[in-house]
Amino acid sequence: MVAQLITYPHFLTSYFLVMKINLMIALLVLACTSCSKNEDQVKLPPPATTAALGEVTAAATTTVTTESALKTAVANAKAGDVIAISGTINLTSTLQLLNSGTASSKINIYGGTLNAANAGSWAVKVNGSYWNIQNMRITGGPSSGIVFQSGGNNYANNITSDYNGNTGIQVYNGAYNVSINNSYSNQNYDVSAGGEDADGFACKLSSGAGNSFTGCYASYNSDDGWDLYGNPYPVKISGCTAEHNGKGSNGDGNGFKLGSSGQSIAHTITNCVANYNSPGWGFTRNGNAKGVIKYSGLSGTGNKAGLSDL
């Protein structure tokens, strides 16, 4: 059998050629699109993981009603945490604030009453930095109420420290940039020494630089209202009042004692009032060099030794 060659009309031959070309173009476009998608998929970053982002732990707000809960919260405190004390907590040992916040995120503790009758020593000791301590009463401790012993950049506001066996509120032992505001220190008395040591507020002997007291009130303490004895750095006191201090038989009874013999420290005291302090002065340099203390707006009455020897 002889094969026959099939021939098509010219217009059909052109039609099939066009269709073939269109099919090849479609296949080429499809291949390029698939390749582009694959490339895009390769370039996409992997999804973020917890390890890649880092662990983020939120600050905690804790309300405490017992000594054990309070001390646990304080021991675990970190920057930004808030510890709220509800009611009265009876301390059986010193509450120690040892952790530190940061300049932008302090540790906050506020509220309630700390009954320190059985604390054994200081009621509250602050050795950490960047704490906000507010709206709290500290009472009945056998020694000082609250002591900022070291650390710095701590802030206290509206603290009442009363009926303690030594100074109500004290800055001590290198503590620096401590700001005490709108606080009250009353009826503190060291019985064993005849009232020789218990001041309302003290920043004495060895505290660091940058400490201040603003809008505070000291009354009926056995020694002085404020005591800056031997402090090596200038202290600022503004808008404060000292009344009826010197209630101990051995108390010096000054409203504001601003240094000690042999010193030349330029403390600053402005707009303060001293009334009925005895047997001492309303304001005394206590041997600090004459003329170095910066003062203005001081007033008072009834101070046994006189208003001022500045």
C-alpha cells in the first residue's frame, strides 16, 4: 500500500501554526511563573520563634497580707514590680530590700502598716537601688524604723515612722541620692541611752552624696529632729518642720543639727520651721564651720537655746 500525503488548504495550515505558537508561549509563561514563585518562597524568612524574640517577663503586681508573703515578694522583686501591703503585718525580723530596679523602671512598694515590735533590730533595711517606697507606717521597732544603708536613687514619700527605739528614718553607710518626701517621724526614743541617739530624721556619719529631705515633719523625738552629725557630703533640707524634740534625758534637743565639730560641709536648708525644741537650738551648725551652710527662709519660736547659731 502506498501512503498518501494529506494536504490541507493554506488557511488551515496557517491556523495550526498560530495555535502551536500560542501553546508554546502559554507553556513558557507558566514555567516562568512557577519559577518566580519558587524563588519568592526561598527568600521568605522563617517564622519568628520564642528563642529568636527572647523571653519577655512582665512586671508583677502583688498584694500581700502576711510577713511570709511580703518577704517572698520582696525577695523576688524585679524592675517594674508593684508590691501592695494590705492591713497590718507583724514583722519577726528585719524586712530587707536587697534587689534593685532601674532608672526607668523602679521597684514599687506601698501601703499598710509594718509593726516591728518583734523585728529584733531595724524594721526595714534598704540596700538595693531604685525603689519607690510610699504611703506606709513603720512602728514600734526595737531600733531604727527604716534605714537606707547602701545603694542609691531611692525615693520615699508619705512614710510615718514612730515609736521606734532609735531614729525613725535614717540615711547611712554610703547610701546616695536618697529622696525623702512628705514623711513623718515622731515619738522615737532610745531608752537604753536616755534618748541620746533617737532622731526624727538622720543623714549622718557616713552617707553618700545627693541626699535630700523635702516637706517632712519631726516631733517629740528623744534627741534631734534632724541630725547631720559627721556627714561627709552636703545634704539638702527644704520645707521641713521640727517641733518638741529633745524628750530624752540625754537628748540634745535641736530642731536641725547641721554638722559637727571640725567639719566644713555646705549643707543647704531653706524654708524650714523649728518650734519648742529643748534644750538645744532651732537650727545649729553644731561645730560645722561658720558661714559654709547655705540657708534662707528659716523661722521658729520657743527653742530653748535660741533660734539659730548659723
